[in-house]
Amino acid sequence: MTWTLGDEVNDYLALLVGVICAGGGGELFVRGTVGIASSLRISPGIIAATIAAFATSSPELTVSLTAALAGTPQIALGDALGSNVVNVALIVAVAVLIVPIAAPRDAIRRDFPVALIVPVIIAVLLLDGVLSRLDGLVLLALFAGWLVAVVREARRQRSSAPEVLGERKPTRAVIEGIAGLALLVLAGRLIVSGATGIAVAQGVDAFLIGATVVALGTSVPELATAIISGLRGHEEIGLGTILGSNIFNGLLIVGTAASIAPITIGIQEVAPAIVLGLAALALTFPPASGIIGRWRGAILLGVYAAYLAAMLQWGGVS
């Protein structure tokens, strides 16, 4: 197949349109999330950590179900753990370099500990070299427990928040949120398509394309949400979406895959993603001021570079 000048123009056009969709989609999505949270009288971070996180993790869920039903659940595990590293070491890093993140207290108390413990639990369950169906059910039970805790907190916030006279119905906010999410998904696909075409034309190795271009493209919803929410002063939305996405990936997605088909894999094969994922999360934990500064973004990019190097070495790519 010959790559032509017309293909090059189409790839660059797809990349440009993808970036525009990401910006517009991120703006609509943040506005919609804030509007829904305001109408329900709960924290926008809760909406982000649940509904938004589930929506942005839908590609990983699709991969998980397809791989498990095909008898290759190892793909689901690798995709979930790899996406978690990308979410924190790359997405949070880029967002923080643009605008420092003020981490909300409720997210620190509720979601950070769970996000940190999930990789540890997976590592412990993998010590015998297999994630059995029982292990998968354990992960799903833990996910259900976390979700119940989030719903209870949402109810407490709603009951303690004063009712607003003439409070608007959330119809417009829901429409904005759905439209924004649709644009974000479209942006991810366009960016993957365009950037992959350009990378192939330049002779970039296929593994590097997958580990960088495709990984970033499929994480565009989280990236755009994190950046736009930070610029609009709603950092809890971006951070909540990423933390919630990591929890969904580690508990719901891996748990679902293992429940369908046991995952047989050596702990040494997933060690880079688990160890560096934990390191990235630890670096994201905010100081007493609650502000995640730009210098952490630079270090997180170093963690992501280390992850890429480890994957290259493990994959035998020189």
C-alpha cells in the first residue's frame, strides 16, 4: 500500500479536527458535569469519579470483554494496567504542567486510598501466577463496596445542601455533558487515526506508536477534561475522572475479565506497570496545601519515560 500526499493531508486534517473536538468537547463536558452536580446538590468530583470515569473507561471495558470472551484475558489486564499508568504519569503530568491542580479534600479521602491499594491487591492475587474467577469476584466485590460508599457520600451531600429556590432542571446540563463526551470520544479516534498515519509514514516503530500515540489518543477524554477543568477552576472534575477511571480499570474491568476467563500471567510481566503506576500515584498525592505543582508534572513525565523504557525492554524492541 502506497502512502500519498493526499493521505498525509488527510492525516494532518484528522489530527487538527481531533484537537478542535477535544477542546470543544472538554468545555461542554466540564460545563455539563458542573451543571448536573449543581442540580443534584452534590460535588462535581463525585459525578466525575463515577459517571464520567465509567464513560471514559468504556474503551477499556470493551477491550476487556472482547479479550476475555476470546480466551486472551491477558490483553485485558495489560490494557487496564497500562491505561492506569498513562492516566497518571502522562495525563496528569501534562495537565499539571499547564495549570497546577488543587486537589479536593473529598477526593483525597475517598478515591486516593482506593486507587493506591488496587494495584497492590492485584499484585498479591497474582503471586500464584493466575487471577482466578474467584479473584475476579473479589475485585468486583471491592468495586461494589467503593461504589456504595460514593453513593452514600452523594446522599449525605444532597441531604446537607440547602435547596435552591427556582433550581433549574438538569436537562441542559445533561445534554451538554453527553455532547461533550461524544466530542471527546470522536477526538480520540481522530487523533489516533491521524497521528498513527503520520507516524507510520515517518517509519516509527509500531510498538512505539501503540505505546505513545494510541495510548495518548485513547486517553484524550481524560486529558481534555483534566486541562479544561483546571483552566475553569474545577480541578476536582479532572482529578476525579482520572482517579475514578483507575479504580474502574483495576477493579471492574480486570475483575470482569478474570471472572469470565482466568488470567494466567507471571507477576514479573506486570511488575513494571504495577510498580510505576504506584509510583506515579504516590507522586500525585497532594501536599498539605492541596496544590499539585508543576514540578511534579515534570517528574511524572520521567516516570512515564521509565515505563516506556521498561515496556520496550520487555518487548525486546531495540
